[in-house]
Amino acid sequence: MRGTTWKVDSLLSGTTASSLPAGSGSKARFVIGEDGRVSGNLGCNNFSATVRVDGTTLTVEGPAATTRMMCASAEMELETKLYELLDGPLTYRLDHRTLTLTDPSGEGLAATATQ
């Protein structure tokens, strides 16, 4: 999991996966580094934060540092959802090249490892 670039593919709500908002592009990706940091792009802006991995729990310890660009509404919508999701402990699951992160309410994301 660490050192891999993860491209966000879908948003999760309970057992339902949905596509990213139309027009949000494919910029949403992140890397969990060996140095205890997570960084990447949430759809519009770059971000960086400390991350703690304990068992099957991943916690982004914020607040995250972000750039402050304005983007198209679909990109900002995706970014807002991802930023809110990354605020608190998340359960993670690895299944081959797919990483799933979910919060206690069942909201989450699925991401695929990139080359």
C-alpha cells in the first residue's frame, strides 16, 4: 500500500459504488509514503498530510495542507467529497490492485494502483 500511487475510481455509499462526478477528470490520486505522509490531488488541488496506519485503520491527521486553486464545479464537488472523507479514521481494504477506504457511516472511495 505504501509508496503506490492510487487513482480514485469511484465513490462508495454502503454497498453501492458510483462513478466520479461527470467532468471531474482523472486527477484525483494519492500516495501513502513510507515517511508517514499522504499526498496527491483531490480533483482540483494538491494536498499533503500526516497519515497513521494501524491494523486495518488509516487516519489522516489534519488539517491537510492544500493549494488554493479554483476549478470547474465538477472538480470542486469531487474535491469537497474527498476532503470530507479524509477527515477521520477510515477502514482500508486491499484486494489485488484495488484499495477501498470507508468511514464508519459506510461512505468511501475505491482507488486502483497505477504504474
